[in-house]
Amino acid sequence: MTTSIKRLPRRTPGWAKVLTAVVVVLVVMFAGIRLSLLPGLRDFFGTETRDRSGPALLKSIQDMSRYDAASGNFQVVVDLEKDAKFLPDALRGTRTLYVGAGTVDAYVDLGKVGEKDVSVNGDRTSATLRLPHARLGTPALDPDRSYAVSKQRGLLDRLGDLFSDNPNGEQAVQKLAVRHIGEAAEDSELTARAESNTTDMLQGLLRSLGFKEVRVTYGS
């Protein structure tokens, strides 16, 4: 007579139970953070930002002789697309929609005014000044008001970002935004406003010094 031997089920090792329990706990915790089910855990695992920058060093000092007479605020939407030949956009290519906001100053360089550009009558009641035309300063992009609306990248570009020192760099769209803002400033009446404001400033200043007639012209 043959007696069948029943095999007992294998017992799970203790270390496996502990490992499984740890994995389950971590999954629940991170799921709670992602779904905001456990708001306290978000603060517990939150990142901490520390500024370890060194002190700013003064490299040079330059005397300014220009009068900033007007400032324009500009905003431009940059739509930059880069495609690769013979490859679909899903594999290689980028498209960035970026909102750039910045300012451009218009100024009159009073340092270029010489003695021959200023004439005063004998009783010091009338003055004539000849100033250089107003010029535009370098456009300054405001990082607090500039932002990327959307970014589309192909698979190869995403993989390249993993090995890049500057993934998702926005230098190209930022430079393009600065260029467009500068072009918009040139097409605006910013320099004309700067010359008008400079004239008002000088007339008010000289009249407060006793001059009754003040004439301001621009150009060589």
C-alpha cells in the first residue's frame, strides 16, 4: 500500500516579509504625497533650498553721464521650432512657446555735450543747448515675468537631456525674445519720448536758476 506524502507549503523567509512590508509602505507614502492624501508627508519629504553662493565681487566702477529719460515695457511670444532633416518630430525636434517680458531704456548722453553746444546770452536770461539724439539701451529680460508656456521634444532630445549639463535650456528662446523686444523698441516712439522728457527736465532746471528762455535742440 502506497501512502502519498503531502508537501507542506514553503514558508516565506522573514527577510522577504520585511522587504515586502517596506516596499508597500513606501508605495503608500509616495502615492499619498502624489495624490495629496497625506499632506503632512509632503512637508516631511520636501526639499530644502540653501544658497551657498559666494559674495559678489566689485569688478569695476564706471561714471555715468547719461540721463535715462524714458523706459518701455514690452512683451513678446516666441514660438521657436527646430526640426531635423529626414527624421519625424517624434524622434528629433523641439518646439518651445515662450513669453518674454522685458524693458528698454531710452537715454540722452549728456557727457557728449561740449562747450560749443551751450550758449548763454550776456544777461544770463536765455540759453540754447544742443544735445545728441536719444539712444536705446540694451533690452533687459525680466525673469520674474518671463516663462515657458509649453515645450515639445522628440525622443532623442529627451534622452540627450539626461546627459546634458543644462537640460531644457532656454537660452535660445531668451535671446530671441531679447532681439524681438529690441526691434519693437526701435519701431516705437521711445527715443522721441526720451528727448521730450529731457527737454522738460532741462527747461525746468535752468528756469529755476533764473533763465527765462531755454531752447533745446538735438543732433549734430
